[in-house]
Amino acid sequence: RENLLICAPTGAGKTNVAMLTVVSHLRDVGLIGTAYHDGEYHYDNGPVTTGKKIVYIAPMKALAQEVQEKFSSKLKCLGIIVKELTGDMQLSRAEAKAAHILVTTPEKWDVVTRKGGDGSLGSTC
């Protein structure tokens, strides 16, 4: 895989490119394409293990909420769980662990990952 820097004006589709990258990663790690489909939704994507969780860092809380809503609506049919982790939205450890994608802000991610320890949220992502 290669890194990619996308510079485009507002509304040009940068978030859509990010979503395609997310779907590609989830397919590569086996979280998409291994579940069964009941005609409406995919199920049983299995537990999210270290290295399979995606952390999307948005610059502002408002954008984090928007991205979480967009990703949730688009990826729900694949059984992908997207959770928002910001100053306004707290998650239990179980909720964060169950999520495939965490959408957060730089400030919140800094606080979460600085707590340290083997059981910290940062170490499980």
C-alpha cells in the first residue's frame, strides 16, 4: 500500500475517497466478504481485533459527527459499526471495542491514547 495525500476544495469528495479506502482495508483484513447476507444486511463480521480497527481523525467535532453519520448510513448494509468518540460523545470500552471504525478529533484521540497501559483504548486500536 502507498500513502495518499488528497488536496481538494470543500465538497470535492475527499470523504468519499476516504470511505473507499476504508472499505478496501476492511475487505483486505477479512471483515467484508466473510459474512453472510440475509437479503437485507450482512451479519457476523466477527470481533474487531487489534490492527483491524480504523480510526478516522476529523479536524472538528462537527465534521466528526458528519463523517460518523455518513459512514454509518453507507456501511450499515455491510454490518460495519461506526462510532463517534469526541468530547460530546463518550463511549464505553465495550462500545469502542465493538466498533469497526472510530471517528474522533485530534484532541480526544490525544487524551485517549495518553492514558497508556495495556488496557487503554489506544492500545486496543
